[in-house]
Amino acid sequence: MRIMGLDYGSKTVGGAVCDPLGITAQTVETIVRKDENKLRKTLARIEELIGAYEIERIVLGYPKNMNNTVGERAQKTEELKAALERRTGLPVILWDERLTTVAADRVLMESGVRREHRKESVDQIAAAMILQGYLDNLSFQGERDETGERE
């Protein structure tokens, strides 16, 4: 099953997909948005990617506040989730993404990517980190039996 990971921001949406076996996440692209409140073109591009990669499920980064409350950005993410489900008919899973963009930026910095070039990749890498966290969780859950014990 192919799964897509999305990192939804006010100006960009980072995208990633997993391999056909659902083991690893790879970056795909960053969708740049001209207006935060207009999603039509963004949704259309996501649909194109869904078709191209034969996606069956979407994992959407859920930016909760550090104290676990839901703020404005998380509410906008919930609205995107509803729009994606309506438009694609696919299940959309909200996945806690706290600090993934910070971690993605750190990975780029440690890799020697110059500051002016990090913006181009940080959202894609954050999307891959969100998706990889979800895939790792699926794998972990699959290693346990009904009682919660490792098989």
C-alpha cells in the first residue's frame, strides 16, 4: 500500500510518499501556495500526485501546540483533512508533527546545505519525517500480538 505524507504550512505543502512495501518514506515535492486561504490548486496538485503514485492513504502532519492543545494552525489542518477526504475519498490520518520542521532544518544544516537553499527542501523532509514516523508506528504495531506482547 502506498501512503502519502503531507506537511501543511501557510505558504507551502511538503509531500512525501512511501515505497510500495510501506517501509521507507521519500520526498516528492514542495507545493508552493500563493494565498493561504485558497486551496483549489493545492488540492488539484495533491490529487495528481495521488494518481501518479497510486496512493491509498494520506498522513497529514498535525501541528499541535507543545502543551498538547489545538491552535489556529491545527484547526486549519483539520479543515484541509476534511477537504482532502471529500475530494479524494481517501482516509486522512492526522499525525503529531511537533518539531518535525525543526528536525528537518537541523538535518539540512548538518548536511551542509546553505541557509538560502534549506527553504527549498525543508517542507519535503518534514513530510518524509511525518510519514516515516507513521510507517515506523505501523511496523511496531505489527510486531505485537493482540495482548500487546511482542511476537
